[in-house]
Amino acid sequence: MNSNSHDIIGTALVDAFAQRGYQAALPDPDTLAVTLRDGTRVQAGIAEWRAHAGRNPRSALPGIAAQYADQAVRAFARRPAPPPAGGTLDVASLRVRLYPEEALDERMRAALVTRPLAPGLLQTVVMDYPDSIVPLNRVDLGGLPETEAFGHALTQSIEREPHYVQATDVQGIKIANIGEQHRYIGAHVQVLRRYFPGPLPFGALVAFPLPEYVMVHEVGTEQHLVLAMKTVQDVAARLAGTGEKPISPQVYWWRPGDYEALAERDALFGGRVPDLRPVGVQVEQGGERLQAGLVGDHTAALVQGWEAARR
């Protein structure tokens, strides 16, 4: 949707860029697209800014929009020029972000360096600047193959950004949280073997509720699988429901296999992703007992294999 007279917040922002000599548009209400001096088109999410602007009186909108535009123009000035044909990017700025599938329409997926991670999840290469995060367009790759762009972006996200690993116990269910206050933590799913190096006969449950968290529960025989799945599911749903820029409450079954058997660098640069399959349970009160329903074929396969091993 383009800005119009009914969208006073969007119109104020587009006008602010026009006053500074930049053509701007709103492909959708929460996305700003700006055409730079060299003809490059960059996009940014403005949902948080829109919410902030909406809490102010109408008379304040021009000033708030001007402040945003000034910050963006300064960021444009620091933006490295696109590489010449056959050249390569400065990979130091590359990172990987996770997005819910519905966040990027077909047009955006065709334009950006993005790929599926798991059902419902997309990995997207972005350029990290001091004041903004800009998705990388395929036309700006130069001669760099997409697999290498992902490899560099994953490596920078994992090695150059801080993270912590914190063990928690939720109603007797052990969950490892990989986290930090930045939006690239999801990249750590590509190196989970660092945190779970031993044998994992049943794999693990993994969730990505927010950009700042990856939740992992190692499936074992000490804790009942359905209870563990429900607990991880509940925690993921609570975080996704209350945090900023949620990714998904979906829980996935991580099955270590061929990807994890690769040398780590080969895995990051090889264009492959871990095996993540959506799983879930529905728990209902039936009389005095709780009844658990398994959601999907992958859930049934996991539970059946786990129960067979316990016999």
C-alpha cells in the first residue's frame, strides 16, 4: 500500500524524505522503501517507528518524521557503494536474520538474498549498520555466490556478535536458551553441535520465538516427551506473544544428520540448513484427565520412535 491521505503517519515520513531529495514509498504500512542517489532501492521496517509516532499528537508528526529521515540520510552516507560487476561485497557487515514466512511476499523474496530455513521460517542476509539493518538485494551481490554470502553472514553473526547460553528449568523441563540483545541469534541453529556435542538419539526440540532467543530442549528418556513438548511450546508462545518483532511460537524437531556431519565451515558455506520439522501437541481437559493430541505427522513419528525406544 502506498501512503495516502488516510495514512497521515506514512505521508509525513514520505514527505520528510522528499524534502531531503529522496524518493520514498510504502510498499506496505510497515515497510519504507527509499531510492538512493545511485538508483539503489533500500527498504527498512518501520513498525516500531510507526507505533512511536502514533503515540504523539498530529502536530508533532512532521518533526518526528524529520528526525527519522535525518538519521536515515546519515546512514545512507556511511553505506558502502554496491560492488562493481564481478566484484565482491565487504562481508564484514553481513549478518543473518530470521523472519516469519509471511513477513516477505513473493516479490521481496525474489529481490532479497533469502532462503527457507524450515517450514514457516526464512533466513535473510542483511547489512548491519550503526543505525539500521538493511536486507541485502541480490543485485548487490556482485560476483559473490549466494551460498558464500550466507556463509559469511552466518559466520559474522555467530563469531562477531556476543551471545550467552543459559540453562533453565521450567516445571522440571530443562531448556537451554541461546540469547543476547541483538537480532542475529537465530544463526546459532546452524552450529547447535557446539552446544550439544554428544549423541542425540531423539534429537531436540527447538524454537525461535524472538530474534534474541533460540530455545533448545534435548529429548531424552528422563522427562516425558509430550510434557516437554507442551512446556517448550507454552514458553515459546508466551515469548512470541509479549516480545518485540516476534518470529514464531512454532516448535521444531531438530534431527542431527548429514548437515551436522559436515565440517563446520563446510556446513555454513555449503548452502544447506539443519533438518527442522514442525511439531506440536494440543492438550485438552477430558473429565478428570488431560488428553494430549499430537499435531502433524512429524510429531507422531517423533513420539512413536521415542516410545519404542523406552520399551
